[in-house]
Amino acid sequence: MEQSYVATMPSLVLYFGLVLTTAGGMLLLSHVLGERHSDRTTGRPYESGMEPTGSARGRIPADFYLVGIFFVIFDIEAVFVFAWAIAIREAGWGGYFVMLSFLGMFLVALLYLWRVGALDWNTHRHRKS
């Protein structure tokens, strides 16, 4: 007997209600139980135990953001390779060739990034466009 979407609707509504109730309860409890004080430094920013210096609107080179994006992309790739390595016996030869093509695409992407200079942090060179 196949379960229909209509039969699961009450459980989804109940789950959604419980999520909203939990989130609202946590917000209400933090408001009721939270500290209330207004010192001179309450509204000032505080980062890593140091007083803020300079403007928060300083410019950061795009290289920092690029490294962060590259890290996320290649970190996700590592997660897929790790999951494949765990299930290598079940994946068989088909999984091996799929992973080989997956790693090949990432190698092509890495070579492309290297070729266009996205990984070059030297300031005396200009990137190719």
C-alpha cells in the first residue's frame, strides 16, 4: 500500500508547528532571562579581546575572497572523495570511473584557475583577462 502526500500532510503541519513553537520559545526565553544593563561600552563592537581600531569599512583585496571560495569548492570535493572511498567496494568499477571523471573535471578546473592567474598572489604581475 502506497502512502500518499495527503496522508503525510498532518505530520508536516505538526512538525512545522513544533519548529515554530521551539524557535519562538527560545527567543522568548532569551528575552525574559537575558541580562539588561546599559554600560557605556555595551553597544560598542568587541572582537577577539581587542578594542576596535580604524574603520570597519576598510577594503580587503579580492584574493582573500577567492581563496575562501576555492577552499569551499575543493573542500566539498574532498567530502565527495571521502564518501566514495568509504563505499568503494559497493560502487564497483562504475563508481571508480565516475570518480575518475569527477576528479578529472576538478583537475581541469584547477589547471584553468592556475592558467588565468587566480592562484597567483604576486603583486608585480597582472592577471590575464
